[in-house]
Amino acid sequence: MLLSPDTKTNMKDDIILINKPPGITSYDVIRKLKQKFPGEKLGHAGTLDPLAEGLLLVGIGKGTKKLKDLIGFPKTYEATVLIGKKTTTGDLEGDITEEKNVESLTEKEVRDVLEELTGIIRIPIPLYSAIKYKGKRLYKHAREGADIETPHGDMEVHSTTLNNLKKEGAYYYLDLTLSVGSGTYIRSIAEEIGKRLGYPATTAHLKRTSIGEYFLEDAQSI
């Protein structure tokens, strides 16, 4: 675990900004940080999926008491949505559950759907998420193969920008920048975009770039 030697002096209100790489869990970051801060209480605000990367706020010592407030901050993401394929997890980590060739897709069609999704929308929560359902994490129900009704939640999308639309083989890829409220799952938004376009969809790449006044460019890598 390598952080800058002056990490402690660079902490803002006992909060460290970490650039989480893809392939590890958010708690893996905490586990590694414990080696640098032995005996300190550690925690993080807002979980990033294993395949996701980007800004993770870590509280150290007294900073852990501030995490509950940081969780409620708005967030910004850069995401790539794969149109034409759906998975069990809502990203490329899961098994494919549905596929459909996408013959054509125009920028106008995509922008119209993105405009429809601006505001508060009620859509399904990903089955592989940490939210509690009947006293147990939802992903635990999913891993056990439990037959449960998919819960829905109110999610807020402040703005969505289409940066690029490209076709690769039978699928299309949308590069987006999304500004969303707390409790909004980008995997759910991706699937809803596909649904409104008439195709299955999943999240192919996800990077969190800001949480409130905290920005990825100020984060340290591990």
C-alpha cells in the first residue's frame, strides 16, 4: 500500500480522498489503509462496485463521524453504457441474461431518452447491491438464488451529457457524464436507458469523479 509520505498532513478534516482502482472492493481499500494507520478507526462514504473506479472518501479517526453526512452529497460519474446486452449484476461482472442486436441508434434517440430521465424517477434497484431488503443485504439474497420481488427506489438525475455514441459489432456504446443525487444507482440508470430505447443494456465502465466538493483529481492512488 503506497500513499504519499505526507498523507496525514494532506488530510482534509480527517478525510482522505482515494482513487479506487477497478478490480477491488471498497472495503479492500480500507483493509489496505489499515496497514498505514494501525489502530485508527476507518470507514468510507459511498460504496463503489468492484468493477467501478474513482473517488472514494475515507474517514480516519474522528473523520468517520462525518461519513454519514458525506453519503448524502450529490455525485458525478463518467459511465459507458453497453446497449444490446443485459447481465445479472448490471455490469460486465455478471452473467448475460439477454442479448439483442442493435441495427441503428441515433444521437437524437439517445438524447431524447436522457432528457426523459432527468429528475426523480422510480426504477428497479440492482439485485447485486448493498441495500437491505427484509433484514439482509440484497446481494446476499441474489447470491443465494432467492426468488424475491425486485425492489424499486426513487433516484434523482440532475443532468446527463452524451459525450460519444459508437457502434461496435452488434452493439452500441454510450459514453456519458451523469450528475446524480444520493442513492442513485448508475447500473439502474443504464438499464432504464436501454429499456426506453427498446434494448437490453448494462454498465460497461464506471468512474466516480466527484462527491459534493471533493474531486477525483485531488485523490491519491493506491
